[in-house]
Amino acid sequence: MKTRINLVLMLAVALTLIGAALTMATPAGEAPPRPQGPCDIYAAAGDPCVAAHSTTRALYASYTGPLYQVLRQSDGKTLDIGVVQPVALPFPDAGGYANAAAQDAFCANTYCWITSIYDQSPKHNDLIQAPRGGFSGPAMGGFNNLPVADMAPITIMGHKAYGVFIAPGLGLRQNDAKGTAVDDQAEGQYWVINGRHYNSGCCFDYGNAEIDSRDDDNGTMETTYYGNATAWYRGTPPGPWIMTDQENNLVGCVNPDGSKLCVNLPSITWRFVTAIAKGEPHHWTSMGGDGQRGALSVMFDGPRVNSTYDPMRKQGAVLPGNGGANSVGSQGTFYEGAMTAAGTFPADATDQLVQANVVAAKYDGRG
């Protein structure tokens, strides 16, 4: 493990030096190179992304496709929102962030909704309107409502972009995902969210969930979670807390006596939050940090809850914004997230490099 961590750190330093050299060596009049993304970091460590979702930026340096699609109320037309590409003089710009100006022009004087968030990974696990599940959404047929496209403006890399504002009853999902972990296979996942938009409803999640949108019992999902729900595990009030949703349990720790107060789980006050959830046989880890500065802290690292969660029975669907059974009582704002391939368990050092990449993207609340 130490050898792998050292190799990851050496590779990260090499990539940084190469990027700096390319920037200095870029001939006058040529555009600077696109910045690396979190999925480049995971791939270099042998943990490739099989889901890579963001409405704010590209998660690969080479990604040139659309980030998300908006639907215009006035005429029912749609538009894919892409990535701004590098430009040269007179104002060199490495690009890589969302083309919010295209959305603003398309949606001027009317409303737009986000209909899809495209998967930037080769697996094409796009997020679409969440269907009815164990809980019914408020839209026709019990589907969830779509997020309004301009509810969460921020800046990233110094440029305007939009997050995904989730209120109770809104949600996206992909139940026919490819390449994600199933059963007790290892996996890693991270997301970046608004640390000040949350509630105690179930459940503001991102990650691996049931393919039928129903509660299929303990251990059938494994996602990141953010909020201040107290019905399951919890930290010392007031919250919110970074935990994982493992179905029928929001889990922040595992205590030998079975109690559910996680005394070492801190309440979060950061405007932008990076959170990690990763699991492998008999073991899981959660981490969290300020999305604008500093490193990640380990929130928990240890065994599964009990024999009903060991082995896990994950199913591999992908969701952001609500619970595995389509529980629709939660709220929060999503900016970016990714899941690693089935059978991978990223090293903590790799996750720290992802955090450094998020910090370098310069998320700011002034959208």
C-alpha cells in the first residue's frame, strides 16, 4: 500500500511539473492546455471513473462533449450545454468550465429545466428524470420533477456556472448503469456540494443505489450523504454531517456497542464541501473537506455495521439528490461527482489529490 501511495504522489508531482512546463512552453498566440480533472487523477492511480457528472466543469482534461441538457419552457426546445474550449490571445484561457453564457442566452425571458446530466466517462451513465419507485414523485406518473436550471449560480475558475438545485420532489437517476460496483465489489465515489443547503429529510445522496428505485433491504446501496437527519446514525448536533447511505441506515460510524451517536463526527460549516465514500469487503471509509481550501479529513474508517451489511449487496444504479427508494424529502445542491470502476478502492492519497484538484478549480459562491 505504501508503494502504491508513493507512486500516486510521484505521478501527481510529475503531472503538475509537466503542466507547468507546458504552460511556460506554450508559444505566443497559442491557447494554454486544458487543466487535469479528478477522473484523470483516478485513472492515473488505476481507479478509472465509470460515472463522471458535473454541470460546472469537465472532469477530464480531454472531455469536449456536453455537460448537461436544458429544456426551455416557452417552446419545448432543448440545448446541450458544453465546455468552454481553450483560447489564445488576446486573453489566454485554458477553458474546461461550463458554457453558462449559452444557457443564459437560450433561457432568457423564460424558464429552463435540467433534463440530463451527461456522464463524461466512456460508460455513458447519463442521469435522467428519476422514475417512480418506493416513493412517488410529484410529476406525471410519479416521476420526480426536474431541477430548474438557474437556481444555483456560482463561479468556477473565475467564470459563471450553475449547480443542480435539488428541492424535495426533484431528482435524476440512471437505473441501467454500466461498470459500477455490484454486490460486495469495491468502489470509490466523491462529490462536491453546497455545504449550506441541506435538511433532515431523506436523503440527499450521490452514488450507488438500487436498480428498481425501491428499498431492497440493508446493504443494497452505498452512497455519499449530506444533511442533518437524526433518525439513523448522527453526529453531535446541530449538523449537517458527512455520512454514507447504506440503505435503511445513514451511517457515520460503527460503534462496538451498536449505538448510533458518532461522537467524532463534526458538524460542517463550509460553503463548498468535498465528500468521499468508498467501500470494499468488510470495510468502508468516508472523508470530507472544505471544497475551497485544505485537505480531506477521515470521518470514519472501519468495519461494516453488522452481518446484514457484510457482505454488501449493491446493485449499481446511479443517483444524485434523493434516496435509493426514490425517497424525495431531501434538499441540497450538487456541482460535480464521480464513481470509480467496480473492484477499485482508491487510496486515501488519491482522494487527497482529487481534493487538491477541486480546490484548484476555485469554486466560489458569487455566481
